[in-house]
Amino acid sequence: DLRKKKLKRRNTCGTMFIRTTMSAPDKDATIRCVCGVYRSHILSSEHETINDKESNPFDVFNDYNLDHEGCVVTRNSIPSLDEVATFFRDVFFKAQMEADCIILSLIYVERLIKVTHGCLRPKTCNWRSLLFSTMILSSKVWDDLSMWNGDFSQSCPSGVNFSLQRTNQLELAVLNTLHFKVKVPASEYAKYYFLLRSMLIKSGLAGENLGSLNPLDVEGARRLQQ
């Protein structure tokens, strides 16, 4: 396996270490918050009636794709928040992703929804494949030492398996759907970060340190990223 070296990160603020800047969010709490938003998209899809065409170009994201062995799952029902968060957490930590990939994954999910006018969105039939593919994309866009697809295919939780062939297929499908426009401006990332930060505080998922800090403005967050 290609493993990253454990590097000690320096803080741009000198001796004062800020845990909740864009470069160091509370990982577990942020994962749960992002997964809550993701699950809300699944619930929304299930409650809306959509007239799907017989041939849907986005069926490639279905977890039960008969053309490939890659994805094996045990059931096809609305997942609990714990189930979504466990899936995300397992992939995130096994693939040794950077913290920023948590929010980037959600950005790409919602960008896919927007560019396809809602034709591609998280559903009970595709939520694992769609989430997995956006996590891979976020890692490759952000991480300096992102894993190879062969390593990503080994990073799934028990009961779910993506073959290398399936992983390659999903990566290409995401890039084609986004027309290879994967750049995320700092302003867009900051918007998601502060929105999620607010949700964490209101939900009580955030620790005491996060709740007591004054919010950073976008320019301040950019400086901390440099």
C-alpha cells in the first residue's frame, strides 16, 4: 500500500494554534454534518416523484450495476445517518485523506446535482457509488499524495467492495459529468465551511472550543490557508 509519511504541520499563527480554521476542522463532527446533508438529499430524492427515462446516462452510478462486479452491497433501503457516516469515515481514514476533502466531497456532490439539473443525485440505489466517487475526486484534487485507484478500491468498509475496474469507471463518469471542471474557488469552499460550522454549533456536534471562537472572515481564512 502507498502510505503517506506522517508530517508535523506548522501553524501560520505562531504559538497560538487554531483548531477550527479551514485547514483543521473537527474531522469526526464535520463528517457527521456532511453526511447529514448528504442523507437529506437521499430523503428528498425518495419523496419526490421523478419520471426516469428508460435509458438514463447516470445509471452508471447505481450501486447495482450489472455490467461490473465492483460494487457488492447488502441492501437497498434508506440508510441511517450512522450508516452513511460509517461508510464515509471508513473510506476517509483508510485512504488517508486530508481534512479539507470532507467538505470538498459535499461540494462535488451538490455540483453534480446542479449541472445535471437534478437528474443525478443521491438515492437509495446509488448513494455509496456517488459518495465514493466524489471522495476520490476530492482527494485527487486536494491531496499532495493521493492514493492510486487500486488503493482506493481497498478502502471500503465491510460489506461493500469496489473493484479497480469499477473505481476507474466511477472516476471517469464523475469527470465527464462535471465536464472536467473540478476547480473549487476559495470563496466557494469558505461558504460551505462557514455554513457547516454554523450547523455544527447549532446541532451541538461542535466542541466547546469551536462554539466559543469568533468566526473568521473569508480573507482571514485564505491567509490561514497560505
